[in-house]
Amino acid sequence: MDIKTNSEEEIFCLKFELDYIAEHLIHGNAERWLHKFMSPFGEILHVNRYEFGKKYIKDKIVLDVAGGCGYGTFLLANEGDPKEVHSVDLSESSVRYANYRYPHPKINRITSNAESYTNKDYFDVIISYETIEHLKGFNAFLEKVHNSLKPGGLFIVSTPVTNKTTTNNLNPYHVIEWSFHDFQKLIENKFKIEECYIQNITLKHQVVKSFYSRVLYKLFPDRYKTFNPNLIKFQNQIDPNNIVSGFQILVCSKK
């Protein structure tokens, strides 16, 4: 890449980053994850999901759906020792940014719609973090994922958890958010859930009536609420009906 092209791409990336900052200031949120431009806690939530995904991809052909601005895909390629990593994202600007900021010889980035992209029986592992809640055609998306996985392939998917499935979301970029059980029922139409993990789960406050109960709540707040960016294997240690926010991550095999 010559100096002129380097300069053009650097200017493009700087403008992209400024637009991202403006989006955060106006909406209090952004549609994509831009490495080092989120809050520290939001950053670690995203990084930890990709750190988790790395252990499943050694010597595998991997697809990262909605790879966005590129850092997560780069982590997979650089540290997960895959055979190759493909990243699909709808935004041409995001793909351009990712190719310049986070290049890697094992990465192939594609501008495409997640609901329509397919590569039949090609991928060993498909990763989709915080994507499906953005899609009107989420059933079509799951069909495409199923068709693109090799027999025996893995689908690793995460999404926010709400207490009740809703289309009335606080996040303006989300089409739908599912309850813990409703999302699993959706996934089980096409896949077998092998493992379930939870991340940064918030539980409903229990009704506190007595002075004694209020003291217990002050002493043991973690009984009610957790702020944990790590992925924790779900083993019925909490009642999922009491979850009001957080994330669930499912490791699924192709039926």
C-alpha cells in the first residue's frame, strides 16, 4: 500500500471513529463495537466473548457473523489458531475500517447481509455475538447459519436476556429481545444446545418487607444482582425467570 493510499485510509478511519463518538453522544449507544471507543466495562464484555470463542476454533474454518469493525475477528484469527476466518457485515464502511485497522492473512471479510449470506456446508464453526436481536428476519438468519455449517459443526450465539420477550426495546438498534427460555426455544428449532453460559446477569430484586430482610439484602447484594463480565456456565445456580438483563451465550451443534 503506497503512502497516498495509506493517508486516504487513515483519514477514512479517523472520520469513522469520530462518527462513532458522535453516535454515542447523541444516542447513548452505538450499533457496533469499536475497540477502545466503548466504555471500559462494555469493552471487556465484548472481548471476553471472543476470548471464549477462541477455544472452539483451532484448525477450523470459521465464520464471524456481523464482524463489524474487526477487532473480534482479528482476535479469533490471531490467537485462536484457526485454518481461516471469514467475517460478514452489512456495513461497507465497517468492513473497510476493519481491513485497514485489523488486517490478518487468515481473515477474509465480506460485505453482505447476515440474513441472506450462505456458503453451504462450508464452516466448522459459526460465531454470532449480539447480532440476531438486530434482525427482522431472524428465522431466515438461523436457516442460513444451519445451511452453512458442516455436519457436526458448532454455532456459538449470544444475545441480551430480558425478563419477557419484547419488541419494545430500550436499545434503538434492537428489533427484538428474548427471555432466557424463549431464546432457547427459538434456537432449538434448528440446533441442539450443548452448553449455556450467562454473562453480566441482573436479577429482579426480591420484595423486601422486614427489617431483617433489608439487612440481609445490604449484606449480600450478590444474591440479587451481579455485575460480572466473565462467562459463567449456567448450571441452574439462579432462577432464569428472575433475570431482567444480561446476556446468554449458547454453544450449539447442527441437527
